[in-house]
Amino acid sequence: MSNTEGFIEEVTEEVRKDRLFAMYKKYSWIAVLAIVGLVGGTALIEYRNASAESAAKIRGDNLIAALNLDDASARVDALASIANSGDSTAALAQFHRAGVLMEQGDRDGALAVFDDLKSGDDIYAQVATLRAIMIRGNDMDMDQRMAELESLAVAGNPFRTLAIEQTAMAQLDAGKKDAAIETLTALLDEAGVSQAMTSRTRQLIVALGGELPSAARLLSSGASAQ
């Protein structure tokens, strides 16, 4: 009985192997296709990553090469060419181009660049808006100036403190000294105010005849003592 059962088990196992082998021959192409697809997909991803890295390096090298040109006019032209390419360094090239134009005394040219950048909805647009306000100063329509600064001074905006400081400058240009002092005093309580801005704000408050908040005065006295 034991020999019979053993024989049956051996036959069953052989039949199972034959069936598996037949299935393998019938469907092995699926496994091969899956492996080829996996390997090919991985290779494609690696190729794309390498291509993106190489392209980014080329864009960075082109930007550095443009900035290193000795002639200012040549720098402006090279940066304009990069800006017109529409790649990821375009906005950065525009900012550098505006800076070179300002160095050359071309205020209108720089403002044209910043006004063009303002049309976007990214962080570059906010920086361009702030720079344009600072350059135009009192030449800008006051209502528009205050409206743009208000949009930048909303809670959570990374340029909130700079916008508040520029709001005080706009108030001074409008002859509203008391309002400017109030704005500057409130600025001292803002989170994330840099040490340089804090020092600048305190000095301006005092110069305008305002009083420093007691905490700020104590900090100022402690800094002076050091």
C-alpha cells in the first residue's frame, strides 16, 4: 500500500511539472515582456534624469558666463538672450539684466524688466513688484503704490516685513509722519524681522521724533553697552 501511494505521488508530481512546463512555454513571453519593460523603463528614467541634470548644468554655465562678461552692454544682451529662451533660468537672467541696466543708469529699462516680471504669479513676480516700488518711490501713483504694498504685506508672505517697511516710506512721502512712525513701531513686533531691519527701523523712529517701545529701547541700550 505504501509503495502504491508513493508511486501515485511521483506520478502526480511529474504531471504537475509537465503542466507547469507547458504553461511556462505558453506564457513565458509575458514574463519576458514584463522584464524588458521594467529594464527599459528604468533605463529611460535614468536617461531622462541624466539629460535634465546635464541641461541644468548647461543653463547654469551659460548664466555664469553671461555675468562674467566685462562689457556691461554685452552682459545685457547675453542675459536678454537667456531670458528669451524661456528655460528655468529665464526669470533669474531677467533680474540680473535689470541690475545691470540700473548700474548703467537705465532706470526705465530696468523698470520695464520688473514690470514684465510682475505679470507672473510666482515668487519672482513678488520680488519684481517690490523692486519696482522701491525704484519708482514717490514717482509712483500713491494709491497704486499702497495697494501693491498691501498685497505683499499679507500674513505669511515672505516679503511681509519689507512691504511694511516700504509702506512706512510711502507714508513719509505722502507727508504722513505719524502714520509712518506707527507703522515702523508695529514693524518692530513682527516675527522674522532681521537685525539689520530692526536697527534701521529704530533709527528711523528716533529720527522722526517717535519713541521706541520700552522693550526695544532696553534691547537697544543693551546692544550699545556691549
